[in-house]
Amino acid sequence: MANVKRLSVVALLKDVPRHGLVRGQVGTVGAVVRPGVCEVDFRDRLGASVSAVVSSDDLLPLHRERNRAPAMTLSVAAGRS
């Protein structure tokens, strides 16, 4: 189950034909209905919106920030080429 919260930006992992949504479409979680089920709001290029209730298993959380893990450093041995 994907870890999604309200206002998370997500992408669909499968089509939702009854709402005209396709795999890869990006939306915003409007509400967590119950654990594992979210209401997600999607917009098309013209700004029309559609909301769909989707299992969190069918969502991929997207991230706008990079991982803040410490940077790796490399040591170069003296005298080696």
C-alpha cells in the first residue's frame, strides 16, 4: 500500500475507465476516505476536473524534493593515477 496523505501528488498505476482516467495521469489526493482508499482530484489540459475514489495500491506518490541523505565523498589515494 502506497503511503499517501491528503494533498499528496500522485500518479495512477492503472487505467480507471469509468472516469476516463489513464495510467500515468497525475492528481492530488483530496481526502483519505479510509486506510488504503483515497479521493483523488485530476485536471486535464483545459482545466476540467474529475474526482475518483482510488485504492492507494493503484497510486504512485510523486516527490518534488530530492532525498536529503548525506552526500557521498570519494577519497583519492595520493600518488595513484
